[in-house]
Amino acid sequence: MHSSTVHIHEPLWRGGQTLGDPAFFPLLLPDNRHAPWREFRIFVDFWRRGNHRNAGMTGIFSSKFQLKAGISGEQFLSFARQHPDAEVCLVNVFPNIPYYSYNVWMHGEASHPGLLARAQALLDATGIGWDLAATPRHNRNNLCYGNFWVGTPHFWDLYVGGILDPIARFLEAHPGSAEAQAVLEPANYMVDAPFLPFVVERLFSTFLSRHPEIPVASLQDAVKAMSGTNTEFRRAVAAHMKHRVDQADATGQFPPELIKEQALFSRLTALYYDLYFSVNPHPHNTAAPRPGGAGNVS
């Protein structure tokens, strides 16, 4: 059981920049030397300083939280305080994705081709013995895009200390290695971004699915389905898959043919997404340009 104290920190990287959400604490980032690492660097540095021990639960949210979630920071904080038995509280701002992606790696490989092999090579080089191709199902209870989660000090030690920090130490010690160079190459995305932040973002849900004993509280009902990015095609696919996927999640049995169909639609929705936003403005890019060190690429 954690205390009722929940702190969320919002990175600030520009002089004169103000908080996007008044319920968050400012997290000043004077050092942008690891810009390509995006929020990965912020999490690791925060943990190394021991800042995760200053509250019952702690998180680091980008300034685009309200834009993506459709709720305020105070609403999420209230939710977290209401779940004192949880080690982790999260909100997934893309609730339709699990209908056309079995897990984060199916979605990631469709959206950023080459992601899975690069991620696996990095974990192998780091000594983290995960077979990403065997990652189990990610559903409403453990799926989280955008790093919108708060965790107890114990959870930070398990996840950031046990998974993210070893990866950071490998990248720091071996910047010229093939594995490091591969994850720092540009990924397919609407703005310039390397593979690394997309890999790290998916490690969170992967970690939770490998540790079902960790108590998790997932905020679901208050979240809007990101109407700006949830295209008509995505909505149609989610509606088409909803009944069978909900049934599979309820029973814990995913037929191979359903997973195969999800893989097809995952690729189709990614292709349509790229085409649609090649001619339409993306709602996440309405803010002023951001340096990589503080960015959130989801």
C-alpha cells in the first residue's frame, strides 16, 4: 500500500516555459546532451537521483497530457489516490489500439518497421533475457502508450532501476556498438525521431505483462479516444474487431486466426495513418517545436 501522496512532474526545457497542467510539479531540464534519448533519459536521471522516493507514487508526464488524454492532471491524480493498493496507476490514451494490435510490439513493428529486431538486439546486448516475439497479450489492464503512469518507489526500482538503467548504462558505455547505432537511426514517424524512444515506451507494458503479480490500476472510462488521431478507418476497424477481441480478453484465449487478423489490421491502420497525416495536420504537432530531450513521441 502506498501513501496518498502522488507527484507528477512535467519536464520544462525552455527559459520562461510554464507548466501545461497546474497540478504537476516543474521538472527543469538544463542539460539536453542526450536529446535523441527523449523521455528515456529523463526517467533514468530521475531514478539515479533518487527523486522517485519523494512521494508515495511518482510519474513524469509530457506537456501534451491533457491534449492526448482529454482529462486534467488533477483527474488522474485523484484516480491514483483512490487506489492505495496499486503499485502502478496508468492511463492509456489510445484505447482503440488493442483491438487491432495483439501487443505493443505488433503495433510497433507495423508503425515503425524494423523496431522489433532493433529492440531485441539491444535487450540481448544489455543482458535482459526477454524474447519480445513471445510477449503476451496487452489489454486494457496493462497497456500504456505515452509513458502516462505513476508508480511506487518499489516499482521504480524494479522497472527503471532493473530495466531502463541497465539499457542506459550499455548505451553510455558502448555508443558506437551496432546495437546502439541501430536504435538511434531515424524511425518512420511524422517528426524526426530515432527508434530508441519507441522501444523504451513499449518496455513498460512489456514489463507489466511479464509481472502479473504487480497490482495495477488502469484509468479507462474517463479517457476520450483521441478523436484527432482516431481516424474513421481506425474506428471502423476497432468496431469490426471489438466483440471478438473483448471475448478473447474475457476468456484469456486468443485464437491464432484472431491474432493473424489483428496483425493485418495493425499494418493497414498504420499505412492509412501515415497517408492521412501526410495531407492533414496532426493534432499532436500544434505546439511549438520541442527539443528531443524533453519530447514525447507517442
